[in-house]
Amino acid sequence: MIVMKFGGSSVESAAAIERVAGIVKSRAARRPVVVVSAMGKTTNKLLAIAQTAIEGRREEYIRQIHDLRDFHSREARQVVPLAERAALDRILDDHFQELTELVKGLAVLGELTPRSIDAISAYGERLSSIIVSLAFRHFGMSAVHVDSRELIVTDKRHTHAAPLFSETYSRLSAALPPLTEKSVVVMGGFIGSTRDGVTTTLGRGGSDLTAAVVGAGIGAEEIQIWTDVDGMLTADPTIIPGGHRVKLISFAEAAELAYFGAKVLHPATVVPAIEKNIPVLILNSRRPECGGTRIVSDAVHSRNVA
Ligand code: ASP
Ligand code: MG
């Protein structure tokens, strides 16, 4: 089993999702569990909707919700099998209706709590994971969607909840391995729930942590973080052009590099993987043939810059 995580820009459109499907399909024999972020800038848009609501700007938040639905519908329709279009519409209806109710409630209260922020921002990954699982079927894979909130158990620190590891690991290891025997599993990053079943989120950018936790929980042979850069570079390309790709790096070195501005992945998020000795690869979903960067727990001594 491997874990493959795709961030928001890797699933931001029908074309991007098609690219992801190709990447996953060619690795289907390794029994992937796919973790996806919300599509594009959806999380920001959801937070903006919540803000508009508590400011009492009703027409504005209704329009924002419409736009977000249109965006999901437009992109998803191009990658969902014909036979599943009606199901897709129903899923979008249900989710956006529920979201609208929630947002109206916030508008009445005029107050945003961490718990309601989580309830709202979770819609991004709830939707993207369902859409990606339907898309995988369109592209000829057997795929099952798993609601991450049923497996990732967290504490109650809304908006930056921490996974309760032993409980989460036992749920993951019971649920996922049997599913991967026949299907690609697709789940949303970033979201979880408390022991009482209340939706939580792991903090902005939290899908990487989800990927690491899932990998650790199922004893994956590897965790792949698919982004839109070639891996970790020796210099931040937005500041110094011509940084070299680091092929292999120890966790400690990666942490240092991140500190100096290689913003690809925050090493703290992969601690659960490192603890279990599971290598973490950073790969480019727009150039899948590029070898990326491999982060391993032990020290690396050789010269290994590409
Ligand atoms: N969608 C969430 C965010 O934008 C989580 C993630 O992308 O990792 O922060
Ligand atoms: Mg994101």
C-alpha cells in the first residue's frame, strides 16, 4: 500500500483531476490510498462565505455559495461518468443545501465560532474527495470514497485539532487495507471528527498531516506528496533562480531546509511517517516522470543533488 496526497492545485480543475487519475492509475498495483485537498482555492472561499454571513450581507453570501457550486459542478461534470451525473447532482444539491442552512444560521447568530468554522471549511474536502472518487471510475478505476471524519479521530481543538493517534491508527488499519485489495481508496485531507462525531479540521495545509497519519496507520510502504514543484530545492526558486532538486534528504535536514524557505512541505507534518520509518516522497503532478525528493528518517551522507 502507498499513500498518494494531491494538494488543491493538483485537483483544481477537470484537467488537473484527469492528470491525477492518470498518475494514480499507473500505480494502481501498489494499492494506493489517495488523500485530496479541497479543489483550488475552495477553503479560502468557504471562509470568505462565513465571514460575509456574519457581516449580514445576505445577497453576497448567497451569490458566493452559488459561484462555488457552479465551479464544482462545471469541473466535476467533465470527469464524472454519464451514468453517475444524476448522483453527482444529488450530492452537490445535498452538500450545498446543508451548507446554505449552516451559513444562514451563522448570519442569524452574527458570530463565528471555531466549531462552526470547521463545519464550513470541511465542505471543501468532503466535496473534492467524492468528486475525485467518481472521476476515478470515469477513468476506468475501481474507486471507493471513505469519509475521513469516520477514521481520523481528533481532540476538540477546532481549527487546529490534533489526531488522537492510537484510536485513529486502529480505525485506519481496520478499515483501509481490505478496501485497497479491490479498489483505490479516496479520502479528504484536513478533516476529522471528535470522539463525539463533531467535525474538526487539522489546521490550514493539514492534508499533508492526514497523508502522514494515514500512511502511519496502515503501515504504507511509502507516502507520496504530489505538488506542483519538482521537490525540495536547495534554494527558494522565487528568490534565487536555479536551485537544484534534492533527491534524497534526511528528515532533520529537510526540517532545516524548510526553515530556510523551501516551502514545499512543513516537515512537522510528516513526523508520524518518520516515526514509523516510512519514506515520504515529494513529487510534481505536472511532471510525474521527475524523480522528486525522498525524505527518509536516517541521515544521508552522499552528494545527491540533481
Ligand atoms: N484545504 C485545506 C487548506 O487549504 C487543507 C490543505 O490544503 O492541505 O488549508
Ligand atoms: Mg489547500
